[in-house]
Amino acid sequence: QVQLVESGGGLVQAGGSLRLSCVASGGTFSRDAMAWFRQVPGKEREFIAAINWNGDGTYYADFAKGRFTISRDNAKNTVYLRMNSLKPEDTAVYSCASGRRVGLYAYWGQGTQVTVSS
């Protein structure tokens, strides 16, 4: 069974940066596509970014382009989300997901809270 554990969330001031990490275990990380999503209570889950199995393909939501960067280290079974120029509206629970290809995710982490103060 695949397990995904996120970390790196916290409280940051507007304009600041955070790097989220998601460590995978129990699966075939180096062959899986990975993605980051976020969710605010009462709203639908929102796609942020995805990366294919070897890292040479990345995909971003429009709001994330230029501010967020997804990357992965297959030797560490870890996917990262670097977030710069954070805004209060980026406040959400951030979760990672894995699957056999980009857009098809079977496993989800519990999430890590990111709070951006104004």
C-alpha cells in the first residue's frame, strides 16, 4: 500500500516562501507521476502542479506558474513544491498525490497546512 506523507507547511508572511515535501513509501515511486493539490474548507480541491516519473515533464495551474515549482528526487522517494511570493489566498491544506501517469492519481496524502498572513 502506498503511503504519502507531507511536511513543510506552516505559518508564513505574505511575500514569503515555503518548500513542501512529500515522501512516498510502499510503492513504485520512481515510475509514478506525482502531483500537488490544495483545498480550502468548503471549496473543491484545486490542482497546483504535476510532474512525470522522471521529472522531464511538469505541468502547472495558471495561478502557480512563475511562483511555484514542482520537483522530485527519485533516490529519496520525495516530491517537492517550492512556493515563492506567497499570498493570503494561498492559505490551504496542501496534499500530494501519486499515480501511474499525470492526471490519474490513486493515492493521496493527509496534507499539510499552509497559512499565509497578510
